[in-house]
Amino acid sequence: ALQKARQMVQAGEIGTVRHVEASYLQSWLVSKFWGDWRTDPKWLWRLSRGHGSNGVLGDVGIHILDFASYGAALDIDHVFCRLRAFDKAPGNRIGEYQLDANDSFAMTLDFSNGAFGVVHASRWATGHINELRLRIHGDKGAVEVVHNLDGSMLRACIGGDVENAKWEELDAGTVPTNYQRFVEAVKSGVQIEPTFRHAAGLQKVLDLAVVSDEKRAELRAKADTQ
């Protein structure tokens, strides 16, 4: 669904991208769907900076930033981010684990074409086990991608449907697996997307997000992330 949405954006089906919304919502801090985080080290370490965690930003931030920037076919120019960790136990500690890694983040982005973006993620999102959602709004239409435990869905509001805000679910077709894409790239000698440069650029945005929260300031990211 994401690849199809990107193709639609690149083909101009929604016009010029103006506003992007993206979220990555999990609820394992309020649900035992994946087990009890209070007693399982594989979850506890994710809540502790002293055990190498950078919280939800470090855990899923790269995924939702890639989801947003790749889907919108745009680079990120500026980022402003707020991080938040909430008390989860007496003294905010369980055994050797100080529970000080961020549980939620919210960031605003400026994209390379001037579009505005809002991206957020949380482990406190009650009712959402593991859901990524992306909405890309252009001056001629919009697309939405939702990915959760049930699979992926693509919707669009384009053409005459714009006047009545009518959304239609689309068939995204068959998407090659990463293994198939890798083999095809090796055979053809053609570099496929996303690239290592794209990934490195997004990692830079994540690093800046931490500094942005510390300084309460918007920071400029390297523009050529593709």
C-alpha cells in the first residue's frame, strides 16, 4: 500500500503535497497482548536509558519517519520534537531498570517542497496494538495508508470525490518482497529505493530530534536524504 501511495504522489494524482500526518501507535504499556512488560526483560530494557534504550523514538521513530517521507516522496528539511516519559512504577524503577526512556514523542516537520508534517508515536495508545497510519494531503487530493495486524489498506480521495470528501479503498496490487527486490537489484545492477542515503538522512533527523527536545528548538536537517 505504501509503494502504491508513493507512486500516486509521484504521478501527481493528489497534486502538490501540502500536509502530511503520520503516527505509529502501540499499547504494550497498557496491554498484555505481547506479555507483561513489568516482569519481562525484553520489554523492560526498552524503557531504560541506562540499558541502551532511546525510548519509542529510537525503537519505532525510524519506521514512521520512513513511512512518512518515503510515502510523500519528500526529504525532511527541519524538525522540532518533544519527548515524554511517564511514571510507570514506584520511584519509576523496577529492579535494575530505571524507567526513564521516552514513551511518547510528537514532532513537526518541514519537507523539502515546503509541505508541513506532523508525526507522533506512543506506547500508551490504548486500543492500538501495532498500527502505522499515514495521510498525505495535496492540493488536488489525498491518500491514506493504514498498516496493522490485519494487513495494509490504501484509501484515496481524488478527482470528483474531493468535492464531497469521499474516500475510496484502492487495490494496491501485489508488492514484491524485500528478498525479491534485492535479487532483482543484483541482477539488473540498478539501485532500488529506499537507499542507504535515505536511511542515513532519517537517522540524522532522529539524532536532531533528541537535541531539539533538549533545546526546545527547531533544527535544520540535511536536505539531500535520497
